[in-house]
Amino acid sequence: MERDSRASMRYSTQLQDMNHLDEGVEFLPAMNSRKVEKRGPKRHVVVAVLLVVFLLISLTTGLLIWHFKSVDPSLAHSSRDNSCMFSLHAKEGQVTSFTTPGFPNSPYPNNALCYWALRADASSRISLTFKTLELEPCRDDSDYIKVYDSLSPAEPHALVRLCGNYAPSYNLTFLSSQNVLLVTLVTNKEGRFPGFKAEFFQLPKMKDCGTRSYVRKSRIVGGQNSDVGEWPWQVSLHVRGQGHICGASLVSDRWLVSAAHCFLPLQGIRYSDPSLWTAYLGLTDQGDRSGPNVQSRQVKRIISHPSFNDFTYDYDIAVLELQSPVTFSAVVQPICLPDATHNFPVGKDLWVTGWGATAEGGTGASILQKAEIRLINQTVCNQLLTDQLTPRMMCVGILTGGVDACQGDSGGPLVSVEPSSRMFLAGVVSWGDGCAQRNKPGVYSRLTSLRHWIQQHTGL
Ligand SMILES: *[C@@H]1O[C@H](CO)[C@@H](O)[C@H](O)[C@H]1NC(C)=O
Ligand SMILES: *[C@@H]1O[C@H](CO)[C@@H](O)[C@H](O)[C@H]1NC(C)=O
């Protein structure tokens, strides 16, 4: 975008650097030629050593040039005074200000390269505002400020380049995406201008979860098919040679939440072995697993709750770590985890999704299915299910039957749209007495009662 006139200085500096190194390269053989003559028999050794030295120098030169190419060209030369460097850390609940040297009584220095490295606590972002800013009027080679969304002045991280001055109504507020920002001031050899006064503070990073960025409307009308991108945290867990076995929910770029019973041994197969499993993300149609937006990952670890009881299905929860992190995209996003104190009220409508059987004893669906169901009073449900409920379980369904999770949905998400319009994981599909039968609601692992355990193992 911007053709920086100082780019020419980079080339001259590089030439100088290379000349130095060229001299060095030529110098070494000349120095050692006498030794070479003296120790005739070891000539080849010396030649080999010189060759290695030459290669090392070439490599270093190459790396240096490569390094400087990747940073802002105007910052790559060393002829300027580098004493103008400041490092500032945001104080909790406080605004920190900083100015150009001498502001406002004397002009900022000429021929200067100034850095202000701004830092904030981990899991915060920085909001930076220039309160006043008056630099040399903008020209190709005029003084300028750049703000980088990083501590490295690399061009891809540059947020803005500022020169001249701005009307007070002009918005000069910039937000970092992580907990650092870098402000640089590059000045030429002339001009007397006041400079700037800026303020910054830290703000908590917004939890980025539970939102869908993109829903492609499917052509299928009616029915319970999901649209592409509608449930971007939905994971399909496949076992080699058997296809889709269980569902799971993406809760960060490398952790999934699922049900412990998915990993019970069955018919001589150790399903707790992570190497059997592949997780598919960004998937809507099981027949389209090689689609361009689908990400598949091997599973590195499966941690089932140690108190899981395979008779009562109490503590039916597991967390899975992926071999490598997924890349968030329009169709791959994590779901928010609720706090342990979060209350999902009785009667709240929730969504369950999965590729499970669409009828009891039927086969799995190809397109991800969705169903809207309601949270049922625990006491009432415990009576319907003859005292089989524990505090780690919750009942969700429609008591008249007809809508429920079924085989193959196990481990999948039960989500709640919260007032913030974000979606939260309320439960994990666990068990049911049949599917969608009258007065037999589905039973889900209650996320809030298992929240601490998830936190212990995933740090989330
Ligand atoms: C100024 O810009 C920042 C960052 O781009 C933005 O967050 C803020 O809302 C803007 N303020 C005004 C008053 O437009
Ligand atoms: C559930 O139902 C029982 C008995 O009908 C009632 O006493 C209780 O208050 C209800 N609980 C909630 C949370 O609505």
C-alpha cells in the first residue's frame, strides 16, 4: 500500500553489510595462506575449514537479509539512534499515558526511531488512544507513527500509519487482538513538531465462543436437517472401520467434551484407545467428510471421569485432547462452557444435535439432525425414571414423546441460547429408556455439576 522512500536506505545498508561480509570472506584466505604454505600436508584440512567458514558466513548473510526483509524496511537499518525505547505495562483498572520525548514543551527529536512496547495482563487486550497527535505533514518521506498488533514491527501486523495531525473528532483508538501493542515513531532529519500524547488501558478479552458466523440455508425444507455452519462446535467421532460412533463438542482449539460411555470396551474392542478415533469438525453431511471445510484430527488423549459408573451412567463425561489444534473458521467454532453456578431454568428450551438414529432401532442420519426440547423438573423426571437420576444428570425432552436424542447421538451437545445470544453447553447426550417414547425423556450429563472436573483436566 505504502511505498516507503526509506526502502532505498535498506538497500544501501544491505550493500554495506554485504561488502563487510565480502571483505571478511576475502580476508580469511589471505590471512591463512601462509599457514597453508607452511603446513603443506594439511592443506586440504585448511581448505575444508575455510569452505565451512565461508558456508557459515553465507548462511548468516542469507538469514540476516531474510530477517530484515520480513520487518518494516524503515526499521531495518541501524544508522539511527536506538535510545528512544520504552516498555510500559497496563495497570489493572488504570489508564497509563505516554508521550513523545519533550512533549508538549519541546519538539520530538529528528533522525529518531522510537519504540513503545505496550503490554497487558494475559487474557486481556489493549485499548490505545492518541489524545493529541501533531507530526510533520504527510509526505512520502515525512515523519510517521505506526501501531502494530504485535511486539514485532512486521508489516503484516501493522494496524495503522499516522502522520500530520488529525481533527479532534477523528477516532484514534486502536484495539489489540492479544495482550501487546507496539507503537513506533520514525522521524527524518528536519522539522520541529510537538508529537503525541497517548493513553492505554487493558480490557478483558471477550470469550470467543458459542457464536455461529455463517449458516448456509439448505435446500431441504421442513424436517430436522441442520444447515451448514449452524452448529460449528459439533464433532463427529469415528472409529476406524466402523464410521460415526459418537458425538462430541468442541470447547477450545484442542479439547472436546464427550460422554465416558462412548469409550467403554465392547465386543473385545478397547474404545478407550485414542488411536482408534478420528474427530471430524465442520461436518454436516457424513457423506461429505472430504469436503474443503471439514477438518479431521487424530485424538491424542481420552480422559474419562474416574467416577463414571457403567451401570448407573453417573458421571458420564470425558474430555478428549486432539493431536493438533483445529483452525477456527466459519464452520468450526467452540461452544461456551457454563460456570458451575450457572442456572438453566426448568422449561428452558434447549437444542440437541447429532447424527444418531432417526427412529428407535433405525440407522444413523447422513445430515446432522437438530431437535428443540425442554428442560424437565428433576423431581418429576426422577419419578418417571424410577429414581435413576443422580445430581450429575438432567432430563430434557418433550413428555408427549416424539422428539429425543437416540443411539449415535451419545456424547453430543445439548446447547442453550443465553441472553447474551451466545450458546452454552448445558449437557452431554448420555442415555434414555428407548428414544422419544411418551413419558421417557432423554437423560443428559449435567455440565454445571461436572464443570470443575473439566476445568481440572483442560484448564478451560
Ligand atoms: C474507535 O475505534 C475503535 C477501534 O477501531 C472502536 O472500538 C471504537 O468503538 C471507535 N469509537 C468511536 C467513538 O467510534
Ligand atoms: C419441581 O417439581 C417439584 C414437585 O412438583 C416442586 O416442588 C419443585 O419446586 C420443582 N422444581 C423446580 C426447580 O421447578
